[in-house]
Amino acid sequence: MTTSEFNFFQQWYPLVLLVDLDPQYPKPITLLGMRLVIWKPKDQQHYQVFLDECPHRLAPLSEGRIDEKTGNLMCSYHGWEFNSKGTCTRIPQAENPQLVKDKFCVQTFPTREQQEILWVWADPLSPELAAETLLPLADQVDAEKGFVWSSFFRELDYDWQTLVENLVDPSHVAFAHHGLQGRRENAQPITFEILQSTINILEATISVAGRTIKFQPPCHIEYKIAFPNGKKVGIVAYCIPVLPGKSRLIGFFPQNFAKTLVQIKPRWWDHIMLRNLVMDSDMMLLHQQERLLQQNHPNQTWKTAYKMPTSADRLIIEFRKWFEEYCHGQLPWKQLNISVPEYFPFNDNRRQVLDIYHQHTQHCSSCRTALKTIQRLQLGLLIYFLLTVSIVALMSDSFRLQWGIPLMAIAFLGLGIYAGLKYYLEPKFYFLDYIHADKK
């Protein structure tokens, strides 16, 4: 590989938000087509990342468990155990204990934990380079600078390059996110001044004063917005390549004002009432856009398939040029022996494309806990209603006249709360169809 080619492997990637990890359970996750397992050795402070393959017969270690006695990662297929360095420490079937010693190892990856993220170095063969390379941290995710923030992530049903292209395009916000982050009637021309455009960074100022955007490949996109009164807000987005046609977003939303509101607002409420809606408002557009571009590909590239006459598309053009010049217009799937289909199939099943539960809820500790609580509340309210009706029915006439009406009033109030939880809140954790034509 020449110096003019971007190396996708010798990079730090944000793998997952630390708050969403449970140290009691190994967690499977995919990065650049590599199936990995995250786990935390018992009585140790930091998580480890291994290739999700037991060297015995390639069973997934993510289906394993943390052994209570040794604190090691145990494969659930035959009980082989691995310590934090990936070395096999126990083979239950071994006739000779010397058979085990330092001979069978799992591939391990360098990791760091900073800014609420578990980071992984995608090249397990260059740990020295990993130790010398700085993390692509966000300037605004820093409490010492006066910022507070919320965090979010989502698995996405479109490719990494489509995600990056979307996030360096602020002009779509007023339309795709109408009523969420902008309004159609407020759309205006946008121009950019390119400050840097190299293999390692793309940075620009936006025509609106006090606004900048930076893309630090392969993942880090950061908007900084400063107002004349000293208030600052930002968007920090990490775009993570998962598989062909699949990506992952980790996002932070920092600001230096209204700090108490940010801190007291439940994380899950922010997710279901805003963040997932923003992602859903893009999802069908981007899912289909990249497939139409791919279908046109061998006869047309983005240069001819896209019609981009305005300055608002300047950063998209810069990103596409960067991707062609330094990456030959493709991610390193061939190096991983991962086949890329000639065409990604269109999926018109909106419940699958906009599947909030499998793309977010089941992985998010806050939303998963909130959903369980909401479902338990529903059950409790329903049981209370049925018990109250039964008790009132069994009361004597005198007691029913005195206590029946207030008890039934409370029971019907509970039934109304049950209906709100069941039909308003709970669907937001699973699926809500996003229809742009309904957004007035």
C-alpha cells in the first residue's frame, strides 16, 4: 500500500458507547466486516476486544460466558478459556496440561476507553503504531470547556459512504428533518470555504457565521456552531463501516447552555422523542438513493448520476473526490475476502428498514431498561384495573356507594395511563413509520 492510499485498518474506531455495555455478558459486534467480541475480565477495569472465533473449531466466543472463578472468557462449545491477553488457559479435554500452555490464542485488538467510548484499533498486527496514534477525540465532548452532551447510536441500513455523504450535507436538514431540526420555509443557499482537504482531514467553514465542519477520516465528523451571545452547540458524529450496505452511527450533541435540562432529561426520552426520528427521516431516502446510484454504476458514477449545480453540494463533491483519490472509491472489502454484491437489493418493507428495536433499542441500555419498565407498568395497571372492578362488584351496596365511584375513577385513570403507555410510548421503541408527506 502506497502512502497516497488511505489505510482503513490502521485507524482508531469508536466501537460502542461504554454506557451500553454490560460487563457480565460478552457482546458481539461487527467492524469492517470483522466479527468481534467485547468482554470485560472479572475484577479488571477495562474491556477487551477479540476476534469472535474460538481457535478450537471457530465457535463464536460472544456466545460464551465470563467464568466466575477465573474471570476468563469461556467458549460455550467445549469450555476452552482465554485470559485478557487472548491466551488459552484451560482446555477441559486436554489429557496433558502442557498441551495448553501459550499454544492457542485468540486474535486480540488494541483498545482504549475515552470520551465515553470503547475504541478499537482495527489492525491487530500493529499494536506499536496504535500506541503512538492519537484518538480522533471531539473538542466539544469536554466538560472542562463548559460543555454538556447527550449520546446516541444507531445501526443503519445503508453504506458508510452514504452516511458520510449525508452528514457533510447540511442543506438537507430543513427538508428531511422538517419539524425536528429545521423547517422547509427557512431553507436558504449555503456556501462553503474549504480550509483543508488532505488525505487525513477535510475542513470547511459554512456561509452562516460561526459555523465550521470537519471530516477526519475514516469516522469523525464534527459541526461547531457559535452564536454571538457566546452560546455554542455542536454535532459529533462517528460513521462506522460495518458491512457492505451497513453502517453504524455514534453521536454526541454538546452544548454550553441549558446544562441542567440536558442533565436531567432521561437519555431514553431523548432517543425516542428526537434522535430516532431524525434517523428515520433519512433512512428510506438514503437506503434507496445508494441503490439507485449502485444500479447506475458501471455506466454512470456519482459525477454523472448526481446533478449538483449549487454550492450547497460542495462538501459532497470534496468527500467523493477524497474517496476516489485515496480509497479508489471503495472500502477494503476485497482485503477481507468479503464479496460486494453488484446491486444491493431494494427493501420496500418499511418495518425492516425502520426497525428501531433491532437497530437501537435492544443495544441501548437506557431504552432497553425504559421499555421493560413501561411494560411492567402496563401489566401492573391492567391487574389493578381488573382487581378494582372485581372488588367493587363484590362490595355491599352501602360500601359501593361510598367507595365504588372513587375506586373506579382511579381504575379508569390507570386504564387511560395504560393505553398511553401501550399505544403511544411503547411503539416508539419498536417501529414508527416516517411519512414525509404527513409532516406539515
